[in-house]
Amino acid sequence: MNAGARMEQFEGLVRAIVSGDVEAAGKMLRTAPHLATEQAACGASRQAAENHFYGEIRHYMYQGDTALHMAAAAHQVLIAADLIAMGADVRARNRRGAEPVHYAADGAPGSPAWNPAAQAATIRCLIAAGADPNAMDKSGVAPLHRAVRMRCAAAVKALLDGGADPRTSNRNGSTPVRLATLTTGHSGAGSAAAKAQQSEILRLLDEHGAV
């Protein structure tokens, strides 16, 4: 199979994952088990961002992403568990240094597709399989930093319970507490749902000795 055909097959699996079609994703993986460890040969860039944006989960796919990255971003814990059982690497890094647990930390409070329970379950699944809750991407950002900035309290709790350091700073020197008090700039950050999440995140960080 040539590279173009492999990428087309991989993208087909990603579409099934982000749409939450567990049955279709499982069928594709049984037919082509190599997809469990495949990495995207291309992805979002400044020149071609929209071609790799998945609106269902409000997330981009980048070069080096695996199916597990995308299952993590979609908070599809059943698919994530299947991929791990088939050999997917929970520590796989994309071109930006992000691991699946970084993607699992992303979310959009108040959006129709956001399911905080599924998000937390996905994070727990990844950590149980060996993901590092303190892994840093190439920008010096840990999953906890992402979860705090995205105002995802259930994800913050799952990461803290899984061993994330509540005091770790990102490359810019900001701690989770600092990020929890800053305006994030993300769409919907000022919504009632996001503000409620913000209060809970500050409580969780305080409970875990962040301040």
C-alpha cells in the first residue's frame, strides 16, 4: 500500500473516531490492525490548517498524531482502550511534542459535544496504561496546564488524582493556579459554564496543595 492510500485509510479511522462510531472504528482496526500504531504523515500547518480540523470535537490533527491522540481528543474511552490493547503507544509524540494525554486534557465547557465524565475517564484510561500526567510538549506545556486553560475541572481532577504536579510551571513560568486566574482567550471562556469550571478548578488546586 502506498503512502497516499495509507493516509487515506488512517483518516477514515480518524473520522470514525471523532464521530463516535465505535462499531465502525472497531471494524477498521480489525481489518487493518496497523492503524493502531500509525502516525499521521501530515496535519495542520499555517498553510493548511482547515483541512485537518475536526469540527465535531473542535480539534486539529497534526503530523505525528496517532489514532490514540484523536481518540483522546474526542474523549472516546472505549476506542482508546481498544487502541491500547492493540499496541497503541500512550507516550507517542506528534511534531509539537504532544502526547495523547495532552489531547485528552482539551475540552470546551458548555459546547454540545463536551462530556466531562467521558473526558475524565479517558484521562484515567491513559494514565493507567502508562501515560505521564506531567509530560511536557515542545512548548513546555503539561496536560494540567491545558486542562486548566480550557476550564475543564473534571480533567483537572483526573490529572491531579493521577499524579500531576499541581505546582509545575510552564515554559513561561505560569503555574496552574496562575493560569486558572488568567483570561484564556478561548472561545466561551467567559460563559457561565466556564466560570463555574474555573471556580471548581481553583478549589481542586487548593485542595491538592497548589497554593
